[in-house]
Amino acid sequence: MSEFPNFMVVGGVKCGTTSLYYYMQSHPEICAPCKESYLFTPELNQETTASAKRYSLDEYMSLFKKSVTDQTRAAGEISSIYLYCHEEVIPEIKRLLGDIKIIIVLRNPVGRAFSHYSFFARDVRDERTFEDAVNEELNGQAIPRPRHYLKMGLYSHQLKAYLDNFSTVKVILFDDLVADPDKTMRDIYTFLGVNPDLGGSTDKVYNASGMPRVKWLQSLVFKPTPLKMKIRGFIVNRLIREERFAQWMEWARKKNMKKAALSPDMKKRLTAYYREDIQALESLLGKDLSVWKDP
């Protein structure tokens, strides 16, 4: 292929993009050398993720040049935050990459918000209760953008921005990815113009959210600090491949994680909060999302 990247998975956050990334990596005709390059994002700090690294444009393009092979038919990045940061991201994607293919994954915003909160609580990066986090956001308190648990689920204007600016956009639902990952991935492979029969296993789910069983242990190992990031960089650069390190971290997290449930009252409250936006989303997609409006 002569031009790359030629597609982008732009989100949303906690909608299955990490699993999507690993599934795509198993396809021999797809080049997906990085997840979350942060090249197009307006900000990057420790609130974003424990392993955040911003690529320069030269590093970004070099990454693809080194990874693309003669077999490659589609090359792109998977980044969960680009959907929410659409106002800043879209002009930069168009300026640098042109009218590329866009993939968007959407999830019931109520479940997405709680999963997003649990993601930060999992690594002891948010020690508030979910109720406190919701109240502070609804009350307009200043909260770092990566922890906009509620606002990130207001999809309609985010989706419309991509539909207005790119000619080839595919929207998939998280529920479909969970219920039938093989079929969903085949649909994505067809959209990207690669052989749908060459995809690998979709048995594993990546980056699941939950609450820590032993909080002090989770804080010791996973809560990001400058020292831990330096140690991580040393390990990855000298002792172990990035993918292997990420797999080990995923295994360790799961061992110290338990599932958390959203209270019925909070579910009802958030369903009411999102109802109007879901209706607007239904119009954009031409799809019935009644199940999202049922508390």
C-alpha cells in the first residue's frame, strides 16, 4: 500500500477498543502497530492512562513504515479518546491523513460511564465513590477531561462530527461485539477491505474494568507515579516486549479485581440523563436503541 494509515478506530472509551486492537493485530493483512498514540489529542497527562506516551509525527509515521509489509491491506491506529476530543482531533486527522476510514464503537452510555469510573478506581486513580463522581460532574466541578465519565457518553454530537467530516464511517455496537465477536470482526474486516476469513481468535476480552480486591496492593503495583513509569520504560525497552508486558499487567490486574454492580437507583438516574441524547443518536444511526432507554 502506498498511503498509510488509511483507517482509524476513534473510540469510544470503555467500548471494547482494546479487544478490537488485539483482534486486529492477529489479522495478517492489517497493520495496527499502536494503540493510543496521543498524536492527535490536545492534552496528555498522568490522568489519561498509566502507560501514556505521546508520539511525535515522525515517530508515528516511522512506526507504520517499519510495520507495514507487502501483505498489508489496511493500516491504522486504535485510540479510544479521539471520539470525545473530536473538535480538536478531526481537523488534525484530516490535515495529516486525509479522508480515511473511521470506525466507531458505541456502548450503552450508562454502563459505559460506570465501566469508565471502575477503570480509574481499579488502579486507585479515582478514590471517590461513583455517586460522588457523578454529583461532582453534574454540579460543574472542574474535573480532568479523561475523567468525564458522564459527558463521554453523550455520543450524538460526537458521532455527527465524524459523519459530517468523513465519507466512510462504520459504527458498531459494543453489545454486538460482546454477543458475537466473530461476526462483528468479519464485518469490520470487510469494511477495511481485508480478507474476513483470516482473522484470529476473539475468545479473550481485554482491559476489563472492576474494583480492586486488595486496594493497597493495587495501589502499590498499578497506581501510576513518575518512578513507576521510569521503571516500566526500562523494563519494556530492555527486558521484555511491550505486548508481553501489557499481557502480564492484564493478568495481574484480573487476579486482584472483582466485578462491581451499578445500583438500580443510579442506573435509573443516568438513564434519564442520557435519554434525550440516545433519541438523537437513534435518528443519526437509523437504529432502535430502546434497550438503552430502559432503566
